Amino acid sequence: MATRYAGKVNAPDFPHGLDWINAGSPVTLAQLRGKLVVLDFWTYC
């Protein structure tokens, strides 16, 4: 049986001043609530 964490674990909001790709303005977690979100973290080596 899967454990449900909805409403139990609060994620911190994104810090101000981040660079967003393919977004017209900064995104907040409130705007993403209820949507499927894929975050891709990458760096230059």
C-alpha cells in the first residue's frame, strides 16, 4: 500500500531571483498545486 503525503509535507517555495526557462514570469508552488511537475536539475561540468 502506498503512503500518501498530500497535505502532510510542506515543500518550501522557490527562492526569489531564480532564472526560469520557458516561463514568462517566476513560478510559485501555489501555481503548480494539483499539476504534474517534472524538475530537471543539471549543471555544467
